[in-house]
Amino acid sequence: MIDIRKKKVLTPVLTVLLGAIGAVLRKIELDTVFEPSGLAKEGQPVTIALAIFSAVAALYFIFSSVDLKKLSAEESYNEVFAGGIVPFLLSAIAAAGIAAGSALYFMNGGETLLSGSLMLVGAAAAVSVFALAYGVYKKRGDVKTAAAFSTLIVIFVCFWMVLEYKFRSADPVLLDYVYDFLALCSAALAFYYKAGFAFGKPKPANTMIFSRVSLYFCIVAVPGASGTAQLFYFLSMAVILAADMPALAGNLKCKTE
């Protein structure tokens, strides 16, 4: 049997590396494919290359994570994601990024009811990210608390996705925002499956697959971020997902143990 725990450090590193390559291709695409009118040229090599590269990366994430099905997920949320001081510090930085992005979203969004709502939900998510990381680091907090905080993070991602759809739905150029929504959809699934550990419904393989897919697309989406707030959001999501991957890959036990 392949011991996936030996790859726990390489898991986020390889995902980030692939995401960085995708981000470079996305930057080239944004600089060369779009006309002054805003329309995109069809059949451009860089567009095709990025689409193929992303599909291959997603397949790699799927097939390289299936071994997690052989591991037991009976441990508590704190035990599964326990990783020491580094993941805690990274999560704290990500929480600050979400809070800052939420404030900027409100200020740059015309201070409307919707942008104000996202700011509040984002603030709750920032607190949740920090509280979850602190509870894991200090080995404190019960299952109900972890479940509540995990749910708030999922709500934040879903609400952000709904608002992005509302703002982008009138844009006829799908290439403008396709990678943004791939990042958001996969992030919603990644955090949903992560929350499953707090609800007693762990799915280790699905959690790792969608965490890696989302990390990849969050990085790819960075060059096309529509503003500083969105940039902070994508980077923060990427940091959270990368921080927890080594623990997820290393703390689960073989079912025969």
C-alpha cells in the first residue's frame, strides 16, 4: 500500500506549482486574447493550452488523492487538521486577508446592502477561520463549535459566489470570469467536505481532491481578479487550503491500524 503520509509536504507544493504555471498562462491570455472592445479572440493557442493544462491538473489531483479512501477518518476535526504553528500562522494571515477583503468589497462596491451583507458574512468567516485554526493548534473546542465555524465559512463562499454571479451574469464573454467561478465552485465543495469532519461525515478523498482543485483555480484566478478585494479573497482561500493539506494527508490512519 502506498503511504500517502510520505507525500504530505509535496501535496500543497506541487498543487501551488501547477497553479503558478496556470496563472502565468492566464496572465498571457488576459494580455493577448482580449480585443479593445472587450471581446475575446476565438481559438487562441494560450486559451486552449490553459484549458488542457487545467483539465490535466484536475485529473492528476483526482487520481493522486484516491489513496485517501484507504485511510480512516474516525479522528476529531482537531486531530485530523492538527499541524503545528505554521498552519495556524498561515490561517491567521488568511483570516486577516478575508477581513480586509470584506472591508474593501464594501467600500469599493458602493456601500450597498449586498456589499454590506458580504462584508458581515466575510467578517464572520474571518473569525471562523481564525477560531478553527486556534482550536486545532491549542487542541480546544468541541464538535459543535467546529461545526458552526465550518458552516459559516461555507456560507461565506456560497454567498460570495452568488454575488459574483449577479455582477457578472450580464457579461457575454465567458472567458472573462470562467476561472473565477471554477475557483468559487470548487472552494464551496472543498470547504463543504472539510466541514464534514466536524459533522461526523468525513470524506477524506473528496476533501483532498476539491481542496487541490480549488487551490489550483484560486491561484489561476489571481491575475484576472476584478479588484483588490477579490484578490485578497482568492489568495486567502488558497492559503487556507494549502495550510491544511499536509495535516489532512498525514494525520489519517490506515484502516487496518
